[in-house]
Amino acid sequence: MDNIKIKILGNELILMRLTLKGWTALEGIKKGMDDAVSTKDFDNYFIHTVRFIETASLPLEIDWEKVPWYEVAYAYSTAVKLNTPTIEFPILKGNKEDNKRAPWEYDGRAWFFWLNLFAGNYGWTEDKIAELDIDTAIGLYQEISLDDQLDKEWEYGLSEISYPYNSSTKKQEFKPLQRPAWMSPLIPKQLPIVRMRKDMMPQGNIVDLSLEPIKSNKHGI
Amino acid sequence: MEYKILNFPEALKIASILAKHVDVQEARGMEGWELSSKIFSSISSDEVAIVARAFLGDFRQMNSEEILKLCTDIMERNNILDLLEAYTVMGFSQ
């Protein structure tokens, strides 16, 4: 993706698509912005917004206190769009797990996560990993996760715990290993209409329990 | 008179007051004076003082009609409805 030039107080600001290491810094700044939103700390939100824009742009001396709010908002939204994955990776979708901070989390951990992932899987150097494009990094992350899950399923299938005993059928039945949400089959937006034979439909009076109860007459009917 | 253009922190503070009283979709169909009348009749006197001070600085020498007219113009120049929409998108008004 090419750099984008925008005007801030009449000066040209060049926004860039960052490589992986720079992008992890942006993710850290976004967390700071989320914290500022939750506490409605406008000053802190502003500081993080400016830091986000400055991280994603070539250096330019700007007094951000004097910049109109709409120019700041435009610069931020442009920087976000430029530094977003361009491919809809399934691994980025799926249910968001509990967002509580794990004990091993700390500010700046994201870079070490990616460094460990690619160095461990491919033996790449730190410089090579730092220069990856965001789409490439996330695509490879998905493939590594997929391989891990399929390897786990293979090993799991060879063990007896994958065949728990079902007391009602008195048999051991295969129970597949749970897959993460992003690997689950897609639910169709429109469910297919299933036609049923008339003789298989319920017979007799159908009582709609969602309606209000009919008041009984003096005979209790 | 030089019209005040809000910087980012000022805009967020103003949006935090106005967002409670303005339905952006409904306001899109209003004239500027209609919207500012609705706003100033809905917000508290303390909030009026905060908004007027942010837009006009020292407004003590002005009458209410002048304040309303100037605030209407300044809100238009600051794209106040876009600000309120952006305020919601950022996540502040949830």
C-alpha cells in the first residue's frame, strides 16, 4: 500500500503503512486509547491519538493543540485504514474470548509474541521478522495455528481419551477435539427451507402457547 | 470576529456535554438555529457556561441572543454533528 499525504495546518503529513514491528507498537497505543475511552479520559485519549498518528507518519513538527479536531480525526482514521490488514483472515474473526489481562501480559509484549512465533517456526532473524508486511504476518500466523490444531487433532485421535464411553449406548464413541471459533463451519445466512411430508406433520389441534390464555367460562371450560 | 475552531481535547469535552441531548440522525434534518435552540434549552446552566466559554471565551458582556447566534455559527463551522458522530464511533457515548 502506498503512503498517503494529508494536510495538517497547511503542512503535508505523510502517513505510512508500517511493517510488523511498527504495527505492534500501534496495537499497544490502541490499547492505551481503549483504556482512555473506558475512563473517559479525554486528555489521555488525545495524547494516544497523536502518538498513533506520529508513529504511522514521517516526522513533522506539529503543535497538535492548534490543529482543528476534524484534521486530527481524519489523520487518525487514515492512519488506521492504512495499517489494517487488507485480507479478511478468518483467524481475526470468531468469538472474542474473555478480555481480561492474563498474568503474563505486559505493555510491548506483542512484538515478542510475533518474534517468538516466526523465529520458532521458521528460524528467521529479528530483522527479517521486523520487516514483514502485516498481511503476510497474519496469514502465516493463521497457517501456523492451523498446522498446530491439525497436529493436535491427529495426536488426540490416537489416544483413548478421544473415545469416551457413552453409558446410554454402552459403546465408546469418537468425540472430536474442539476447534477454535475461527475454524468452525460457517453458519449460512439463510437456512435452507426443508419441505416436510404432510403425514409427518403434527396431527390434531395445535395449541399456540405464546398466545394469552383464553378465559374459561362459568363451566370452567 | 474570529470564529473559534475547537482542537481535539476541547471538541471531546464539548461532545461529552452535547451527546447526552442530541440525536444526530434527528438533528441532521434541522436548521442550525433550530439545533442550537434545542441544545441550549436542554442543557443545564453550568453546561451552557462551559459550552459558551469554549466557543466565545469571555461572554459576560454579550446578551443571550448574541450568544445563541454566535454559538450557532461556531457549531456549524466546527461541524458539530460530525463531531458527535465521531464521538460515538470512538466509543465514548456507549
